[in-house]
Amino acid sequence: MIDLLQNEIRAAMRAKDKRRLTVLRSLMSSVKNNAIDAGVSDPTDADLLECVTKGIKQRKESAAEYRSAGRDDLADKEEYEISILEEFQPQQLSSHELQELIDAAVSQTGATEMSDMGKVLGVLMPQVKGKADGAEVSQMVRQRLS
């Protein structure tokens, strides 16, 4: 994935696509900074995935704020950046696939009530990391246990 990002940066440079290049360079910088903070010399795909997820979340929040403030131009810019970042995100789980994983985690932990939600999420989150939104997973587990 890191190699793919580097290749995309080169392609954007060749195409003189400054908007795309800026987003990709920002992502690479973020990935390298995370690796340095973790004390690792070479960034991993997990670092990239974490930065992509965080970047998408931040940009979605920003786009919503810009829209509510009537700044559609800035919101469109954020949405463009989201579309670029989503290219590096793994395929998201469908609701059906996610529900199957939740059912398996509930049966594995023996959860029957809301107080067991932490146990279920503890088993489930490592399986869906990067493949599903944490808030959505939490909401679906809450519905399943209630």
C-alpha cells in the first residue's frame, strides 16, 4: 500500500495534478510522522490505513461544518480529498457481513445484555478495523443486545 501511495504521488506529479498531489503528499507526511512517533523507521500498511481512516473522518466533519456555515466551495474541496483518500481504504464490509460478524462475536462472548457490550466490541473491533466505521459497529451491537 505504501508503494501504491508513492506510485500515485509520482503519477500525480507527471500529470501536474496539483490538487491530488497535495492530498497524497499530505497523506504520506502523516504516515511518516505516525511511524516516527511510534519509533519505527519504515511506515507500514497499518500506519497508512490509520492515517487514511483518520483523514477521512476529519474531512467529513470539516465538510459538514462548512456546509452548515454556507461554505459549499470548501465543503466540495473536503469531499474531493475524501474521494482521493478512499482509494487507499480497504473494501468496506456490507451491513449483512457486519451483522454476521456481530452475531459470531455475541455467541463467542455469550453476551446477552447491554453490560456485555464491551466484551463484544473487544472481540469484534480487531476484526473490522479499517473495514467498518466504529460508530456504526457500536450502534449495530447496541441494537443486537437490546
